[in-house]
Amino acid sequence: MVEEESVRVVRCGGSELNFRRAVFSADSKYIFCVSGDFVKVHSTATEECVHILQGHRNLVTGIQLNPNNHLQLYSCSFDGTVKLWDYVDGILIKTFVVGLKLHALFTLPSAEDSVFVIINKEKPDVFQLVSVKLPKSSSQEIEAKELSFVLDYINQSPKCIAFGNEGEYVAAVRDFYLSVYFFKKKTTSRFTLSSSRNKKHAKNNFTCVACHPKEDCIATGHKDGKIRLWRNFDDDKKYTYTCLHWHHDMVMDLAFSVTEIIVIHRNLEASAVIQGLVKDSNIFTGLMVDPRTKALVLNGKPGHLQFYSLQHDKQLYNLDIIQQEYINDYGLIQIELTKAAFGCYGNWLATVEQRQEKETELELQMKLWMYNKKTQGFVLNTKVNMPHEDHITALCFCNAEKFENPTLVTSSKDGHFKVWILTDDSDIYKKAVGWTCDFVGSYHKYQATNCCFSEDGSLLAVSFEEIVTIWDSETWELKCTFCQRAGKIRHLCFGRLTCSKYLLGATENGILCCWNLLSCALEWSAKLNVRVMEPDPNSENIAAISRSSVGSDLFVFKPSEPRPLYIQKNISREEVQWGVFVPRDVPESFTSEAYQWLNRSQFYFLTKSQSLLTFSTKSPEEKLTPTSKQLLAEESLPTTPFYFILGKHREQQDEKINEAFESELVQLPLTENIPAISELLHTPAHVLPSASFLCSKFVSSLLLSKETKSGEEIPEDVDMEEGKESDDSDEENDFTEKIQDTNNTDLGEDLLHQLSKSEEKELRKFRKVDYSWITVL
Amino acid sequence: MGEFKVHRVRFFNYVPSGIRCVAYNNQSNRLAVSRTDGTVEIYNLSANYFQEKFFPGHESRATEALCWAKGQRLFSGGLNGEIIEYDLQALNIKYAMDAFGGPIWSMAVSPCGSQLLVGCEDGSVKLFQITPDKIQFERNFDRQKSRILSLSWHPSGTHIAAGSIDYISVFDVKSGSAVHKMLVDRQYMGVSKRKCIIWGVAFLSDGTVISVDSAGKVQFWDSATGTLVKNHLIANADVQSIAVSDQEDSFVVGTAEGTVFHFQLVSVTSNSSEKQWVRTKPFQHHTHDVRAVAHSPTALISGGTDTHLVIRPLMEKVEVKNYDAALRKITFPHRRLISCSKKRHLLLFQFAHHLELWRLGSTVATGKNGDTLPLSKDADHLLHLKTKGPENIICSCISPCGSWIAYSTTSRFFLYRLNYEHDNISLQRVSKMPAFLRSALQILFSEDSTKLFVASNQGSLHIIRLLEGSFKHLHTFQPQSGTVESMCLLAISPDGNWLAASGTSAGVHVYNIKHLKLHCTVPAYNFPVTALAIAPNTNNLVIAHSDQQPLPNDKTLLYNPLPPTNESDVIRRRTAHAFKISKIYKPLLFMDLLDERTLVAVERPLDDIIAQLPPPIKKKKFGT
């Protein structure tokens, strides 16, 4: 089954959660966020992701609650469909195919059977707001082609559209225009602000719009930080506005609260409670895997290193590396976290930060962090100011077991590589430890570009521009050099396990070389423009991603043979910046040779637009199953009286009874097969009719129909008894009945037959009594 | 246009006094403005905001309240406790009447215009009956604890609202007793201020009272229940003034931070009749306190300590976009404060209480067009002449030969003889002025300095022959029968044969000096005359009107080159051929030809005025 599936590239995180405004459910129990091709449903109480609504084939661009049913959610996507979801259960209810790229979605309570979407028909930069009539049909996939045009020349962002006064008008802003369309009058008013002639109005551009929930008042945000409150906009001449100036920078979003106060979201990304992968402007550190938490580690918010759980698509925590207040101002040169590496099974973390304002003024700092078991976090151990004279190009720990002393090697553009070891600090108790420089190596004043330890830690490879040097890690002697004259070495790595005698190097000129360390000769070389080269820690495999004109291609190979194990062309249209193998907790068992490289580890890669992608063989349908499974109420029932009617317990009991009465018994109809019960269990509680109405239906459903009751009916009594118990109504009859029942069960088995018959009668009587009693009331 | 040597004079250190009150008269579309030195100016809004009349100030007469009654009657009240009515025809004070309540802080005329209400320092509100020629005290209202700073009538005239310190009282006019007392929150941004001064109240016809106070609040009260309806905190400093439009659909408030806020009555939703007051536009045209605001049907008018009168048209009320729709800022008086002696290159500057005589600097250097020539001799301050008494100077003049100086206050006329002995000047007052020469609105010397023309405020025009050290009264032109209109502008032809005189509204009279009789009268134009001049050779009379269209007396066209005969207020209009416009100057107060090739221009940069004012309320500016 698995083999039949092909390996696909799937987005696994890092999609912007704040790409569109998050939506709260009507009861505020859930919050919905768009996340790439999915919609995520988070619980507001626990922040956990409850469901992932999957089904769109492209970026989801808008979500809105169904105004007619607050348990449903509309979503629209670039794939040209509007989908209706049941978010409580995570089920796709309907798909409306519009066929055009949809940029944003709006719903209105007054427009019952239509939604509003932003489309882009002709010119690339001209967007239209149209209303789409959603036809009523029972089928899953419906064509919705009935579009009616509302507003032209608008902005594609949904922040630039707002509906006001219960859908009487819609306001849209773009550049220097505010357009208001009145649905009743079918007229559009347009207001223009003076544009960039003089300096005073240079940043008059509209950035967002919001409508007052009750009054005819439109608030617009502007690029210069102003907020304008427009009134009387139904009159072209008498319109008026107030200007509020609170911000020094662009107004990103605004909203009216109930008490007329406008809440503004500031320009810096607000730290959301639910955080996915935080995107820094640039990922310098690359992707790493924390050996302890198995979390992906990379640049997070400015000056931080983020730990991101791949399993849960959730940020675990941020480690403040730079430990300075971040001043958010455009044009400032910030301290940047450029390199990081884990060493010694996650006990040590080395980070490098730099700030360069001018060519000659480089500020460089290396920090070494020790993992503290008590606090379960990293504690700063050593801070090295200016570890090198120039930029640090690479950083690597020696991870071999035989080394007692943790060793770190840094290579720099100043032509040196430095070996740092952990030693006793100058503490009289000799308890404190710190890092000191042990050895400085160089080679003909070339810039050191890469460094890498072999798997056993005995050899260190340092590349100096075009030359690779091999050093003995015990004596720090230069063992040998390799030079291929094929451009500067961009990537360098040793082979693993059986291939540990090979050293791989990728150059800027697009040559991939493999040297044999035993023969000190070139084993093979291939022409491949390698962008990313990552060894799998659990196998011999090495993944290389090359960049071609159409996209990025993946090659997986073993250093021992130049023939790749697996090739996947065009894994991403964008340039792939970083990649990493993440060891699997439970190894997969792909038997197909092509997929064997995925058995032990999973390969993740990060594109330039910072979406995190991986390879998966599971189909999207398969991924859906766990959520749909939750529907089966029986599996998760607690042991209540109700459980005894349903659930597995019954089956077991059946078996027992079968054993006891052998051939006398007929097989009981399973509760799952009774439509009334399944209906009762699968319908959400709020749409169920009243309990008194259900009661009779429920009880009668538990009775065997007369036709089937032809023969023995003995086993029925167990059921019926419990059925009554579950009824548990508060009238006296019930009580007497119960006594009777217990008496019945106390009697010998022979009597059961007749008693059950009498009981059945009683039950019928009770039903009648039940209703008469209610009517009396 | 020819080439001129221009004296750019910037040593006229004139600072107008701050605006205290503004009163708008809807019937005549005129605006009365009172300044802190007691000067009251009347602007004609229909005539391009021309300041057509003014009443000179007085040291002891600080005006605190100003209001129009019955269309054409103007009353003011001041800190000396007197109610003053102004004679708008004769341009003098009709009468002053003590209200006997200490300094007067506020005044309000009843909607029907027959009653005048005065709020005094001692907490009393006094009601006066306006009789055709005077006002008569009627009765006192219930006395309040502290001074009454603001008053407003209900449009029906049955109730009034009075703003005091910490509370607003609503009075019943019939009984004179306080109906409600509405206490204002003293708290300001959570801190309890010592006092909350109600700077202004406005009573609307629906019973709403709007108050502005020193805590920066604009509050809406229900006068029927005496409860607060709505509160707008708009400033960190005092809100000092309020004015409501006649339709009661918008009002304007001015704050001590120099901001003017416009409030409008806006329907809540387009299809409901429910309306609410909404703060709409803020205007920041002032640097200092906005002490007074007015609301004309088409414009918001504000004035304050920074001496500007700002007229901001409401764009939605303006029909055509023309010159009237532009923002106007009026800083300088629309009359001549400077006179020039061409022969001796002297300039006489008129201040409120003194005169300054300066000799212009000179240069020997020559240069190209646009060059700044170095001075070989600096300008010289020759004389500082202080007036006696508390009255402001109305007008002054120096003779073209430079040996006579004349000036006038409201009660006295002064004539001085200047003697030059090398660099020394001696000043000799000509005593024994005739009894009829008590006060002058305009003084002019003839070109040969032998005659003095004085326009008195009775409408008569006196001609005096000047002799060495003495004078002789030649003739008096009496005003036309039936009119008592005063002449405020005079012009003499260079040959001394013709004298043109103009009043505020009627036409220009031209007198023949040789025969001492009225030669002719130029019919009145729609707009008042702002400047007069008689061309040297042709004896053409050039009249500048406030609509900025100069009209020559006879129908000859004005040909280029023509020296601009402009005064500060005459903004030259680009007419096809006759005028050239030069934009290199700062606000000009005076311009004259010293000789054929020399011009003198007196500039007064606005920044210099602002620099001499007290510092404004410090506001935190972002990024500083």
C-alpha cells in the first residue's frame, strides 16, 4: 500500500498564520487561522490545534464564519474554490467552484446565499469585489458561476474592504481613494485624498479600513500613521472626517470595539498566543535539530533562536541570544544572529552574532551556552568578543564519543580557523568551566570557508577557498590537502558509517567532488550546482539540492557510488536555502529502493520565501482519517450506564450470553446498526430535539421489533433494563419499576423469559404513563 | 516695470496686540474683533474681509466681551466694569455705562435683540433693556458665588445658561432664579485640578447646553434634567471659546494649544433620524491660545494671542471655488501706520503709544538687478515720541519736507515742528491747537508741506496752512448734508490742487483746493475703498477697492510701466498688462517711491512677531 504512493512534497509548517485576520468562532471557543493551504482550528482555552481543515489545493486566502450557521466556516483559496466546513468535527461540507483566483472572502448576514470575494480578472493589478451566489444543492461539489460585480479597482488585501451597518454599504480603499458602495441605492461614492505633491501629504495612502458596527462611520488607516474617521459619506459634498494621529508608522490594521474605541494593531508582528514558525527576515543559522527535543532550530524573532516542534507545528520556545532590546526602526543596522551549532548531544550550543555598520567596523561575538538540566534550558557559559578578525564562515562541534573534552572549531574569513576547548576556569574550586582557544590554524592566508569533523572526530577538514585541508584532531597537524581548482568550496562534509572514508565537497562552480581519505585521491566528481548538502546522521545517505533555471532538484546519494539513489526534480520553484535530516522516532519501512532513504530520517527544507517543506508519502485523504475517527463516539465513551448500552462491552456480554445460552439465543442487533441511536450519537447536541421527544424513540429503538421477536427474547431484558435506567426519569413509576426489575433478576433463570414479557408490557405502560403525566402538568 | 533701488526696511518692530473677542453679525455679514489693547475693529466679510472701521484702544479699557445687537449696534464690556456702545458712523464711543458689578467677563444679547445680559466679577448677571439710544438697567439675576465667565441665551429667550467656576447655572429669565446648577468635573486626566473654569457655554434650541472648560473638555448637558449627556476630552489645555452656527448643526471650539476643532451634528446612520454630535476636523492655524471663535454660515473664524485672525471657509458650504474659498489669515491692520518724508528720507512709524522716526540708510555702491547692496550708512533711529495719556494713537503723519509731524489720539491733536541742525534734531510742539481740532481720523500734508489736511471724526475736513512755527486755519469742508460719515482716506495731487477723500462706504469726494469747493463725487462702488492716489502728471485718481480691482477715476487704461501704488492689504491682482507682481517680499506694510528710481518697502516677517509673543503651551512633539 505504502509503496504505491509516490513521494510528494508537502508543506509542513512555517506558513504565515497572520496572512489573514484570524476569526473567532461565535462562542469564542475556537480561533481559526489560515496556514498555507490549510485552515487551522485552535482551541482558545488550550491553544492547541484542534483540527486542520485540509482540502484546498493552493493558498487559503480567506476564512469567514457562515453567518447563517455559526458552526460552519467558509474558506476561499487561490485554487478558485469556496469551501464550507464543519469546524467542530473538521469535515468538509461543500465545495463551491468559482474558477477564478480568489483573493479574499467576506460574508454578510443579510446576503444569505451569497458571499463576497475579491477577484482579479483582466489586468494584473486591478482587483474587483464581486458577490458570488452559492447555489443550493445537495451535491458535494457545486459550480458557482453566478457573479455580480460590486466594486472595481480595489486593493487585494481584505483589510482594505469593510462592510458597514449590517451590510448596507461596503467601503474599499486603495492608494488615495476611498470608495463606498451602497447596496440599496446601488451607487458608489468616491473620496480622494490629496496625494504626494507636497511633503505633508506624501504618505496619505490608505492602508486599511473598518466600519463602525452601529453607526455610519468609516475608519481608515494611513501610511503616515493617521486614522481618519469618515462620516456623512452618503453625501458627496457634506462628507466630513476627523483625523487622529497616534502612530509614527503605517497603520496595519484597525477595528472598532463595542465602546467606540478603535484598537490598532501595531506595525511589528504582535506576538500571537498561538505561534507557528516565526519568520525572521533572514535565516542565517540554517536548519538544525536540537538533539534533545528533536525540535527544529533556526532564527526566530529578532535576536532569538526559535525551537520549533515539527510534530505539532508549534513553536516550543525562543532563546534570547543577543539579549538586547530590539529597536524596531527602519534603516537601523541590527545585531544579527548569524551562526549557531549544537554540540555534545545538545549539551552545548554555540552562537555567533555580528553587526557591521561600516566596512571596517565589525562587531563580532561568540557565545557558548550550556544546557542546564535543572532549569531545562540553555545558560550562557562563555562569551568571546571578537573571536576572529573577520566574519565567521562556519562553526562545528566535534561530536565523537571518544572525546571527553568538547571541542569547537570556527573558521573565519580572516584566514584562520580556531579550535576552542572546554577547560577549567580560573575558579579556585575548579568547578566552573569555560571555553578557551586551543589552536589557531591557517593555510597560506586563504580565507577559511568551511570546517567539518569526521564522524569519529579524528579528522578535521577545513576548506580554504579552493583547497581542502585535513588536520589530525589530536595533534592539529596538517595531514594532507586536496585541491581541485574548481572554484571555492561551498559545502564540505564527511561521509557517515560505512562511507566514513569519503569526504565530499561542493564548489561554487557547480562541481561535486568526493575524495577518498585512504588513498588521498579523488574518487569521483560530478557536475552539479549544489545549493544545499546535508548528510543523514542515521545513514550513509547525503542529500544535495541543486538549483536549475526552472526550480530546485533533489539528489540523494551515497558517497561510495556516484550514482544517486533517488532523484526528484523540481521540488520547489523557489530557491531552497536550507535543508536538514530529522531522525524519525519510529523508522518507516519503505521497501521500495527509491524511498529507503526516508526510512530513518525525514528530510525538511526551507525555501527562500520561508515555507518549510518535506517529503511525504501519505495521501491527503489518509491524513484526514484521524480527525474523522473522532466521530466514533463508542470508542471514547467513559464507563457510564449509557456505555453499557453501547460500546464493546455489549459485544462481550453477547458473547458471554451466547456461551451461557448457546443455541437458544439470537444475535442481538448491534446498536451501531440502529439508525435512531446512531443519529442520536452523531448529531451535535444543539440540533437535537428535546429529550422527552427523543426518549420514546430511543427506548423503542432498543426494543426488538415484533417480527424478530418470534422466538426467544430472553437476552433482551438486559438491554431493556439498562435502557430504562438511562431514561432515569423522575416519576414514581420508574422507581417501582426498578424494584420490580431487580426482583426479576433475582429470580431464577427460568423465569427470565416470562418476566421479560411482563416487563415489556410494563414498559409500554410506562411510556403511556409518562406522557399522561406530562400533559397533567 | 522699471528698475528700482529698493530700501527693504525691517526695523519697524511692530507687534499687533492679541485678539480677545470676536463677534459675528449675521445681518450685515460683519465681524467685530477686539484686541487686548482695547482696539475694536470691524471687518466686512462680504467685502473681501476688509477692515473698514476701527476704534482706537485705551489702556484702561481691556475688552472682555463683545456683542452685536439689533443688527447695527455694537456693545463691549471690559475689566473696568463699563458697558460701551460704539458709534459705527462717527467711529467713536457713543457712551460708557458702569454696570456696577466689577469687571465684566461676559455679555449676551437676547435672541430678539432687545435685552443685554452682562456677567460680572461679583457673580451677578445683570439684565439691561436696550432702548433706541441707550441701555437701561432692568434687574439682577440670582447672584452666584464667583464670576460669570460665559453667558448664552436659549433661542426662545426664556432661559439662559451661565458658566462660572466649577459649575454652570441655568436661569429662568422671567423669574431670574437659577433652575439648575450643573457641576463640572474638576478632574483632569485623573488629577484633580484646583478649579475648572467654564470658558464658554452655548444653549441650543433643543435644550442642550454645550460647555467648554479649562480641563480641556467639551461637554453636552441636558438643561431640562441638569445632567451630563456626553463628554469629549479634546485637549490637554483649556478650551477657551465656542461658537455655534445659526442652524445649530455645527459648532467650533478653540483651545489654548492653538487648535480649533469643528463639531458637526451628523446622523448616526443614513436612514435614521437620530443625530449625534461628532468631532470632525481639527485645524491648527494658530500657535497660541485661541481666545475667540465665531461661526459664520460659510466659515470658521478664530483669533487669539498670536494676533492672527483666521478665516477658514467650510468647503462644503462654499458654492464656487474662488478666492473667497481660500483660507485667510489677517494679521496687520488695514490702514497706514507708516509715513515717509521723501526729501529727507525719513520714515515715521506709528505704534500704539509712541512714534518712532528713522532715517533710511544709504549706499554708494551699485549693482546688478537682484543684488543686495552694502550700506555705507546704517539706518538711524532719530526720535522716540511718547504720547501722554492712556489713549492709543489713531493716526500720524510726517510732512514730505520732514519738518512737521502730526498725530492724533481720540481726544487730542498734536503738531510738532522738527528742526535739523546737522545731526541734531530739536522738537518743538505747536501749541494752542484750535478747539475743533480735537481728534483726527486721517492726517495728510500737501506735497510742498505748506498745507495740512485733517479728517476729523465729525465728518468734516479741515485745511490748515502751515507757516514757520505757526499755522492758520484755511477752510473746513463740512460733510454732505444728512451724512455723518467720517473720512478715513485722503489723497492729494502732487501739484496740490486736488484733494480726494473717502469714507467707509460712500463714494470718493474730490475737492478743489484752489477754489476750496467740492469738485465732484465718484459714485460709490460695491466694495469699500482701500487706497487712494492721484497720478502725478495726468491727475488721474486711482482707487483701490477691497475686491482688489483698482479703478482709475476717468476711464483711461493703466499702461505699463506704472509704479505700484500698493499698500499692505492690496494684494495686486494679475491684470493683463498694467501690473507686474513681485513675490520676493515678506508681508509688506508700506511701499512708496522716494524718487523716480528709489522705492522704500517696509516688511514685517511673521516669524519676528511670533518670536516676540509669550511662549506657547509646550506640546510634546513626536520624535523630539
